Amino acid sequence: MSVTVRVATLAAAFGCLAACSSADEPAEAPRPVLVTRAGDATAAAVAFAGEIRAREESALSFRVGGKLVRRDVEVGARVKRGDLLAVLDPGDLRLQAQGAQAQLAAAEAELGRARADQARYAQLAEQQLVSRSALDAQNAAFKAAEGQARAARANLDVARNQAEYAQLRAPRDGVIASRQAEAGQVVAAGQTVFTLAGDDGREVAIALPESRIRGFSVGQPVQVELWSAPGQRLPGTIREIAPAADPQTRSYATRVALRGEAAQAVELGQSARVYVAAADGHAAMALPLSALQRGADGRHAVWVVDPRTRRVHATPIRTGAFGEDSVPVLDGLKPDALVVAAGGHLLRENQLVTPVDRDNRPVDPEPLKRSSASTAKP
């Protein structure tokens, strides 16, 4: 066999093997990817973690010190204005009130004697049987007795009030949020025994970062999402922003007010997220931080799903200031772009994918185009 025939035979054999291997190679399977719309309004909002609080939280304490002998309510109990919450040992206070009563009786007796002496000296002075100075002395003694009686009466009122202060009562309707003392404990005047959360409204306590504080204002509408009820948004407004930043966290304490049905849908102490639309005009589009990739030129890029081929393409973008879990997109994307939200480091250019949402349901890559086309039909 000649060399030429042998080479041709080998070439034909290799061609057959290559054809067989190409025919046996499986087709590329699409990779499921979590996607989001660049123009999603919920993504464009900045989220802050917070806690449900009462608008009015009162630290309840006794106005006098003593031994706590009884506690009538538990944490979480709902109370009405005037309800008895706790009682101090009233023994010493009752004795003080009795002592003040005795002092008042003595002062009133002395006042009666001084009044009688003053009347007798006045008659004697008219008959010129006593000197004018003696009458002046009796008038002064009478006025002094009157002052001592008034002072004793005031001391008795104070002692009676202090005896009443041995009972701690609710100043308003609300819920006992916490307890700091137990029966048998000796408490000082002003020491917190209970914390009462009033029924005058519910709020969310959040902290706004110093770097973006100028983008928020009192009265700005927000949305509140409870961690126990994801996807359900409650309306609220920013009621209060602290005038100065916390020296340690460099953030501004802020209260978000909930009213009406929204206030009735929350419970004290629940965790929540407050979504605030940025006011700087650059957050029409935003993406989660997990969607960002590092492009070939060092710029930020994202994987965008082609609605026709369902393949991904790296797209450079220009971003704004990073938030806690999202970043605004200033340039490089269309509002209807379908962006891979997570797992982008596992993808490659032009890879076939299957877009899914957070519930692992398929996402139509071009719903906006189809809806536009249907609208354009006569």
C-alpha cells in the first residue's frame, strides 16, 4: 500500500471518530438563575432594620422608697388608667401620717389658746389695763400659732400623699412591656419598677446613616415589612429624626409612625424592615449587592438575560453609593432589563440559563415587550 493511500485511510478514520464524538456530545443544559428587574420599585428603596416600639414608653416608679410587698401584674398584661400595679409596705408611711396628725392637733390647740389670749388682751387694752406692747406681743403669738397650724396641716397632707404613693397605679391605658423589680425587694424613690407601653400608637425605631441623612425628612412616606410577614407592606411616615448623630454609631435615631390598621397589625418588639425611597433622584433603578460582578476593565458589571435567546451577557454599569443591601444604578441598564441577582460568579458569557424568582418559579424574560405589543394591536 502506498504512503498516500495510507494517509488517506487514517484521515478518513479520524474523521469518522470526530463525527461520532460530536454526535454523542449532549446538548448544553440551561442553568437556573435567580433574576430581578432593574427597575423594580422595591429594589430601588433603601431598607433599614428596626424594631416595633410604642410611641409613648413610660418608666413607672414609686415616688417614695420602701419594701415592695406585692406585685399585681405580669409582663404583657394590658392595664387601664388607674389600675393598681404594685404596693409598698405602708407601715412607716402610715406612722408618719399619724405623727403629722398629732402635730396638727397640738398646733391647733396652741392656736386656740393664742386666740383666746389675744382676745383677752384686746379687752384689757381697751380698758387701758395692759400696755400696748403687751397687746402687740399677744398678736404676734397668735399669728405665730396660726402659721404653725398651717405648717402642721401641710405636713399632714404630705404624709397622707406619701402613704398613697405606696400604691403604684397605671397613668394611662397600655401594656406592661418590662418588669425591673420583684416582691420583697427594697426599692428607692424613682427606681423603675415597670415599663408601660401606651396605646397611643406604634412606631418603628430605626437608625439612619450619617452619609445619607440629607436624603430623608420628617413626614416622608415609607413602607414597613415585618420579618414575620414577608411581602406584606404597611404604610408609615417618618415622624422624628434625631437632631444629632449618636457619638458611637454615627447614625441618627429615627422614629417611623404607624397609624390606624397598620398600628393594629404589629406587636411590640417585632423586627421589621423600613423601606425608604431615596430622595437624591438617582435611585430609579437599583440592584442587590449580590448581582454585581467585576468586569474585565475593572468596572462593575452584571449578567443580563437576553429575552430572545435566554443567554447571559456581561453588561458594564455605573453605580451610586452602596447601601446596606442594594446599590443604585446610574447608567448602563434599561429599566426592563432582567439581571441575574445571585450566583453570577458561576456563569460564563453567552451561557444558556433559565430565569427563576425567589420561589423557584420560572420568570418570563420579556413580559414587558409582550404587553407592549398587545397594547399596540388595533
